[in-house]
Amino acid sequence: MKVLTIGGATQDIFLQYAGADAMSITKKNFTHTYMLFESGEKVEIENATYFTGGGATNSATSFSRLGFETSCFCVIGNDSAGKQVLHDLEQEKVNTSFIYKSAEHRTGLSCIINAVRGDRTVLAYRGANSYLELDKLPFDEIKKSNHLYITSLSNDSAQLLPDIVSFAKKHHIPVAINPGVSQLATGTLTLKKSLQDIDILILNSSEARTFMLALVETDETYKEMFEGSASANPCALNAPSSDPYLMNMSLYCEDAYFSMPKFFQEVLKMGPKTVVVTNGANGVYVVTDHTMYFHPSMKIDVVNTVGAGDAFGSCFVASLLRGEEVPTALRSGIINSASVLSMLGAKAGLLTSAQLKKQLITLSSDLLQTLPL
């Protein structure tokens, strides 16, 4: 079975040290946390570790380890970081022949800085990722694939999404997409237009809030659909990790409260057959055909959060491609994500099919909840 991934490629630099100080500010019952550095201070780090990352390469590695014939399309620079991206993918048996090498732009770069309590901030340079061009897309390979998996498309590259997914739809190729925050905020109408041709939409809770707010700002008809009452209980930061609290509390974003059940209902009307919202340590929500599933996250010692979303999304889709039911695909994605969270780098913890199968046996299916929508 063949899978093609499309999206970003980066060099990820993890800066390891004791951790920056953090300051939390509460605004209208919602807390924002900021990482602090003293002005003029020279910060001594303990180590700098280099990996390759980016949604397209992370998900391609995951699909390949899970036994799929995988190709990757992204744009890299003609530099040492780009060469490392190619090397790492080839080591994972991913077909790199469709990756475009730009002579003008450098490979994307992410610097990941950790805070004292385990949070992290990412400084992202999009680089070549912003220059994906229509005539460079591997349309012939899309036609030969069994599934298309699209990750975040940066800046102007996001405008190509309708062309990509409409082509896939025309040739009966299923599409899953895991867009990033910047794409959701600035390319809202493009994504909304494309959802009619997308089968699976995967977001985290922050991205869902951003998408809801952007839809409300671009189309007044969504205001009453999505917005909840300002007097409703806001999403609690200390809610139990096994409690699907997003369904019972309002989500807060820029002076507005949003209803997650209404979000699921309206997005399903836009076209996707399955909508997924991950919520970090709390768990994952999956809605399909008006049935909602919730599964809490696994309790682990988190080393790194970069790549966890790619690990979940790719494994969830891979399981569905193998004919697994949604509950099993949900559990598989959580296991794969937890493995990545426990190791440094976005790819190190990605599981093989044998490893995943072994861990599935140990994860009780009793944790799964079916909820009304």
C-alpha cells in the first residue's frame, strides 16, 4: 500500500539547559505562560542536539516504519541540512525522488528551547518550506498512491491546498490533513474551501481554537454556531486527565468562548468524514458519522513534545488504511505519540508495526469512551 506525504522539512536544533524561567498571566480565567530571558543576558546551554524534522518527513518516517511504501514531497535547500533530510529519509526507506531542492532558499530550521517545567518554545524559520510551487508537485505519484497525507503548508504554499486535494479527489485518492496554526490563521478560507475534498482533518486543541476564531472573523454566520456563553465554565487547566472536559466546557481564544461540540458538528458538514482534535496530556477526541470517541493520554515522563502530533496522525491514518476500526486506530495513535514524547527528537520514538502491536496488547481498551455529540 502506497502513501505520499506532503508538507515541511526542517533541521531541528534542541537547545538543552536548566530551563528558562516561566511567568504565567491569567486573563479572564485563561492562563498564558511566557518564557523569560533577562535582557542582555548570555544564556549558557548544556548541549545542542541536531535532528531532522518537519511534518512531511516525520509522517513519512512513521508510515515507512509501519510497513507502508512511502514517498515524501517537500522543498529543501541545497545545503547541509537538506542533505541530512535526504539521508535520514533514505535510511528509513522513504522514496525521496520527489523532493525538490531549491537553489535559492535554505532548508527550514527550528530551534527548540525548553522551560523549567518541561514546556518548550520553538523558533521557526520556514525557509524553503514557503516556496512549494504547483509545477513541482508530483501529481503522477498522487494518482498512484493509496492515500495522501498533508501536513502544514507554510505561507504562500498553503494556497496550493485546493489544487492538491481537488486533484486527489478527482482521482479517488483519500486525503488526510494535519495543518499548522499559521496555516489555519492566515489560510482559513483556503482550508474551508478544501475541506469538501478532505476525508480526515486532524488538529490539536490550540489549532481548533484558532480555526474557530478565524472562521468567525471571516464569516459572521459561524459566530452563533461556534461561540458559547461568556458565563460558561472555561476550559480548566487542572481537569482530570481521564475526563473529556473539552466537551463540557468552553474553549477560550482572544476574548471569545467556543463550543467544541458545535465545532465538530459544523466541520463535519464542510466535508470531512472524520475530525480529530488532540488535547495534549488530556487525550484525543475523534468524531466520525456523528459518533464521538475519547481516549485519555498515556501517563509517561515527557522528554520532548516536538513531533508528537505527526506521530499520532500518521499512525491513526495508517491503522485506518489497514482496515482497523476507529477505536483501535485511536489507541494506536496515542501509543505512537507517547513513544515519541518519551525521546528527544521527532523521529526517534516512532514505532514499527511489531512494536505497536505489542504495546496495543498492554493498553486496556476499557479507557475508551463513546460520547454523545
